[in-house]
Amino acid sequence: MDVFWVASGGAAGLAAGTILRGHVAMLSVRSGEPDEVCCRECAAPLPGTPALPGPPALHCRHCGSWIGAPAAIELAAAAVVALLFARFGFQPAVGAFAFLGVLGVALAQIDVAVQRLPDRLTLAGYPALIALLALAAAATGAWQDLARALLGGLVLGAAYLLLGLLSGGQLGGGDIKLAGLIGLLLGWAGWSVLLTGAGLGFILAAAVGLALLATRRIARRSMISFGPYMLAGALLVILSTPW
């Protein structure tokens, strides 16, 4: 690993995680509930919300308690982006991979907390990710890669939509929208990467689910957050695939 890229990625991820902390706190509510705009400790308005405009902050300005889990999103984003920067270096597509890496950290934390992947993040990710991939294609002339990425997003999104319809609600709308985003990035890398990354998400979810069942942490009918396993499978295959 190049120390320069690891350090640069870590710094960029740390900054992005700090910016996203307030948004993750606001969106960590059950589906259909209003955004969290007040501190859970003292009920004071959270910084960076309509109730208290201003830049996002790490702590409540009134009682000083952490907004969300202490340092969790910053450290996770820093680690993910550092790995991606070290993997891709000067490649123009690194911006797209780092973008979904940071967005994925935010989505995973929300999904673990409340089993929800909010449209405000998933749908907003599409134009940004497509634009970053288009810039990479323009810089390298890799228009075939861009076409494959767009088709990969459609294919994986459609596959998850079909699974969602057949599963009776086991896969939610958020998982389907996230699948399209992941399909864009894995499709850019290649069809074999797309298939491997998609399959690995199911393998990770099954392995963890069986472990939780064996330790009686969940029941057979319990719902688990699937988004983090989709993202972890994609990240693992991206980091391990020769380029």
C-alpha cells in the first residue's frame, strides 16, 4: 500500500464522515417517522437541522453529548476511503468508488440502527455516481465501461426487485435501490465482479444470520439489516479484484 494514498484517503474519509454525522443522526428513524431534529439526551435542537441552522457538529451544543455513536462514522469512512485510495491511486474512477464508500458507511449505520435505507441518500446517490463515472470515462475513453456500469445497475436493481417481489417483504425498497447503486460500480469493474460481489453479499448475510441463530441472538423469523452485507460484499470484491 502506498502510504501517501492511505493517508490521503484516511483524511478525506474522516472529513466526509464528520460532514455526514448530522445527516445520519437525523435519518436514523423508523420508516414513516419524522427526521430526528433534537438531541436524545436533552431534547435541544441538533446542529445543522432546520430547528438550529448551521454547520454539522459532533456534539450537542446544549448538553455536550455525542450526536450518534462516538467517532463511529468518521473512523469507518476513513478506513474505507483509505483502502479504496490505496487500491486505485491515480485511476480516474477512484472518485466514484470513494463516493459510494462514504455513502455506504452512512447507509450501513442507518440500516443497522433502524433497518432503513432512506431514499434521501440512495436516490441522491444515482446522479452523483453516474456523473463521477462519466467523468472517469471521459478522462480515459472508457465509454464501454460506462455503458456496462449503467447496464449493471439496471440488471442488479431489476434482480433485487424480482427477489423483493418473491420474498414477501424480506427485501425492502431500500435494498433494491441500493442494489442499483452497487450494480453501477461493480458493473464498471466487469460482469464477473458484479456477479461475485452480488453473491458475496448473500453469503455474508447467511453466515452472520446462522451465527446469530446459533447463539440465540435472533429468532428464525427475525428481520436483519441486509444493506451492510450488500455493501461489505461489494467492498471485498472490489479490493480483491486485479485491475
